[in-house]
Amino acid sequence: MPAWVKKVAQYILFLGIGIALLYLTFKNIDPVDLWNNLRAVSVPGLVGIISIGFLAIIFRGLRWVQMLSSLGHDVHWTRAISSVALSYLVNLITPRVGEVARCTALNRSDKVPIDKLLGTVVLERVVDACFFLIILLSTVFISYEELIDFLVQSGAQLPELSTFTVSLTLVVSVMGLSLLYFTRKTWSQWSLAKRIKGFVTGMVEGLRSLKTVENKMLFWVYSIGIWGCYVSTMAVGFTIVEGLDGIGTEQALFVSVAAGLGVFVPVPGGIGAYHYLVSKALMVLGLSPIISTSFATLIHSSQSLMFIVTGGLGFVFLYFAGRK
């Protein structure tokens, strides 16, 4: 089977999953009530969450400029930010392709070698994974019970753990690890093992490349700013949707984890997966389905609109920059 056929089939599969999750999210929601909730959102508040989302793109573009400068390539911040904005637009249509698109765009406008551009993207992904893990662990400590309820309501099957079950799990784990260690010469040749090894090696190499980044403090300031914007989008969104007045910063971390899981699902634009997981997270916090779905719809729609506008402007800017 040709590679392009597999890619098209995979795209259709994940699109179908997104549509199915979208149906599950909205099947019991009155569209009139949903529309009334969205209409009640204040325009200044809506502009606020869109601005915060765009600020994350700016931070990401400035961080990219810093990384490229450390590699000896001085890229103007306007083209870097435009390329990042373009990547978000492309990811709305075809997941995981946006990173290639922004590298290609900057290669055409500034002649930066593709391999170096992709190397910085790998570093970005490693750092982003670390920050998401930090937020996830913080949520485990702060909202453990809510997180368990969220996993159960989202379809995860979590068994009840007794003392015997925990002890047996530990014994089996030790025996399994021992078996893996003594048979490592055999299973290390499997294709799956090689892929996992390549992934881990890539993450390690990505972290090692931080040594070449100048002004590491500024790098971490940009990184914290990016993830701070993601959480702030949720926190500000809580203040502009009716019925969410009692939700605070701790819950913003919890909902951000749900949103992050929704984005990780390779569904075009996060459609369906984002709505389903974010609304489930809010229902775990005791909110009604209509309020939870209204919030998920508002955040996803506003951010998608921002990606379309800024990505389109970024494409036009890069097009003329490339011609010059």
C-alpha cells in the first residue's frame, strides 16, 4: 500500500474519532442554550483570552529567535513569530505538519538550514513535554481525586487497588524488569524497541543541546511565559462564562491538563477531543453539562479563530519576505 494512502486513511480515521467525540459532547446539549451562553460572554473578556493565546505565540517565536541566534543565525523576530503562527494554522488542518511548515517557511525567508531548524523544534518539544509533565504532577498533588474522577468519566478503566493487588503488582513489576534486563540483547533488535530508543535518545539529545543556548535564564522565562499563557487562558475564561465564578487557579491547572490531553490526540484542530475532555473536566468539578460545553466551545473556537487570523497574516508576511 502506498505511503500516501496510509496517511489519508489515518487522517480519515482520526477525523472520524474527532467527529464521534464531538457528537458525544453535544448530543444532549440544547443548541439554543449553548448559543445564549456564548452570546452572554463579554467582548472585552473574549478579546482578553484571544490576546493571551497570541502572547504565547509571541513568546514561542522569541524563544525560537534566541535558539537560532545561538546557532549563528540572526532571524528577525517578526519572521519567527509569523512562522510559528503559520504552524498553528497548518496544525488546524493537518496535525503534526505545522512544525515542518514553519521550518520550511523560515528556510525560504532566511535561508536557515532545515536540519538546524528541525533540531530546535526537537528541543522545543522536549521542553514542552517537561513543562506539561510538571503541570500534570502538580495537578496530581493538588486535585488527585478530581483527576481520578476525570479519567473514569473519560472512559479509563481504573481498578480498585487492595493491599494484595499492590504487593502483587510490585512483585510482577520487579520480575518483569529483571526479565527485560536479561533478555535485552534479543528485544533491543525489535523495531518497536528501536523506535522507543530513538525517541528517548532524541529527548536526551534535545536537552543536551540546551548547553548551546545563550542567556539560558531568558530561555526559561519565555518557556514559563508560554505555559503561563496556556493556564491563564483557562483562568480568564472562567471569569467571562456565566456559572464559572467559583472556579480558581487550582482548577485552571486541572482543566489545562485536560486541554493538553485533547491537543495531544492527533485529531485535526483538536476538534471533538478538546471539547470532550475539557467539558468532562469541568463536569468533574461539579458544573452542569451545558456550562462545561459552553466553556470548551468558547475556548476552542476563540483560539482557532486566532490561529486562522494570525496564521493567515503570517503566511502573507512570509510570502512577501521570501520574495524580497
